[in-house]
Amino acid sequence: MEISALIRQLAEGGWVQLDGAAASPQVPATLLPDGAGVVISSGGSSGGRRRCLQPLMHLDRSAAATGTWLASIGIDPSACLVLNPLPMHHVSGLMPWWRCRCWGSTHVPLRPNLLKQPSQLLTFCRALKGWGERPMVLSLVPTQLGRLLADPDGRAWLQACSVIWVGGAALAPGMAQQARQAEIRLSPCYGATETAAMVAALPPERFLNGENSCGPPLDDVELQLARDGALKVRTQRLAIASWREERPNELETLQDDEGWWYSGDSAGLTPDLTISGRLDGAVLSGGETVFPEQLEARLLGAGLPLEAVLLLGVPDPVWGQRLVGLVRSSDEAIVRRLEQFTANWLPADKPLGWFVCPELAPSRAGKWQREKWRERALTLIDQTRPKGKTVI
């Protein structure tokens, strides 16, 4: 949705339904409560599609908490130049604009393709009023960050920013190290559509000093671990309800009787937040619990010629599940190189097979639709499996 259209709809009051697909079903108007807010799709990586109902007051609270976080590291939110390359129909793209409305700062939308052309990106931004004079803040997903780090102009652009919140997926250790070497002020963070964006963020100075967590909770947030190790969040900006296409005639409550939302992300609090991966995306292989996101980050940080990699669990009669890998790469020998690199991995961690998949890519919000790609992996397995074989 264009910003001008969103402004018009917000001015009319009521609920504005944000979606990147024009033909996508919407929440029935009869289910929407009184008041004003946005209905926005969750960026979750698994399960059915869910849309969250976020009152405008919750967006205000989120913006206020983020502004307080900036002030705590010495940045005046109202003075910021907020650069935004993320789509407006996701909370990661909506909130930079909303923060500017609340802070009185300047919002600069960036065309997504511009981030694929770092020299043009740098030229465009250097012409902005206030570039290099005002604090510049930015939100990225790791896919975008990796592409920019690989280009001198991309690195120069990143180096000009005061804070770069990076979230939506695991930050590969190698990518983090590249950013530190270039003195790029990353702030690994954690948030969700259900929480109206960020609930924890690591200050850039601590990142540059070698810390790898998602930082402490923001001042309006409580964090706790469930019995299964999943992160639970309590805050006054939790979505008031959610809606799924599979259950079109009802709204679901997100929080329990004590106000906690169960995220489904395996986490640690030491006391800062660390995320291991999705519990519902974990693979049980030979009695071991494997988090594919951690292994993907290891591969992306290894200096291999990988444009994208995704590890997925598929049924196996002996192990229960085994990992297989989908990769996108211009290197014709990438499969052999991956086999060599993972040769000494633990058996449960080592993919049973690798498949080159030229169309492999996350969504524009940097999220992997794992069920979609698992189906693709199973198709590739069937196409390459010798007759009579029950495994790859």
C-alpha cells in the first residue's frame, strides 16, 4: 500500500487492512471491534497465515518505547532521518513510518530494488537533506544486510547510519564479524507483528564490542521463558486478536489469562535475550533436536559462494526426520563444496542431500515460507530418487 492511500484510509477512521496481495481474503468487517487500528499479516515462518489486529494506540506505544531506547543511547528521536526499505504491509515497514509520525522526524522510503544497486543507493541518499548531519536510523533483514556488506558502496552507506536494527531472521556470525570489522553500528533486535514490532534490542556499542544477543527488553516489555523454553512476552501493545483464513468466522485471543503471549521461538535470558530458532521449525532427527536457522547462519557466515540457503526436515524411516538443503548459488560446484564443508558435522546436523534451487528466496520481509519450500524439496527428492528407494 502506498503511504498516501494509507493516510487517506486512516483519516476515515475504523480499521485499515494492510496486505501485499490485492486478491487476498480480508477479515470480515462484522468481526472487527469498535475503534481504529490496522490489520496486518504476521511475518511468522510456519503455521497458517495469521493477521493481527493492532489498535493505533499500540503503534503509538511501540513508537514511544523505541524512542525511549534511542534516547537511552544518546540519540534524539525527533532529529532522526529514518530510512525505510521494507514493505508497508508488514510491521517492519509500517513502524518506521509510524515512528516518524510520533517523533516528528523525517521518513525516507526506499525502493526495494535500490538496495540491490548500492552505488545508486549511496548517490540517492547523499542528496537527501540532512544526510551526514542528522542521526540516521534504519531497519534491515539479514538478506539485505549481507548484500550491502559485499559491496564497497553498500558498506559506505551502512557506515553512515547511527543505528541499524537488524531482525526477522538469525544474523550469521560471519556477517556480524564483517559488520564489526567495518565499524557498522548494528543493533540485533527481536520483535513480532503480535507485539507491534521490537521488544528487545542490543545497543550498537555493545554489538561492536562483540556481544551477540538481541539485548535487553524495551522499557514497556516483560520477557519470560515457558516450560518448553519458548519466549513469552507481556506488554500493553500485544495485538488484541488474530484471524486465520482457515477459521474465517472467529477471532482468536493471543494472550493467556496472565497477559502473556507465547511466541514459539526457543530463547534464552541470560539476562539479555537470545533466540535459537522456531520450536515449530525444529527438526527431531535421530533423537536430537536440530534448529535449522542456526545451521543456516553457520553456512552463510563461512565465506561460501551462497546467495541463499534453506535447511528443511523431511520424513525418514530410520531417523524420523533428516535435513535436506536448498541452495541458490552461481557456483556450479556449490554442492560439492557444501558436502565437503559439512563432512565433519554431527550426523543429525549434516544434510542428507543438497539441491540447487535458482528461485530460492525469502519473502520481501526477509521471512522464509518453510512449508512452501519443504514441498519444493520433497518434489526435488521425488524427481531425483531412484525407483524403489524410500530415502534420498
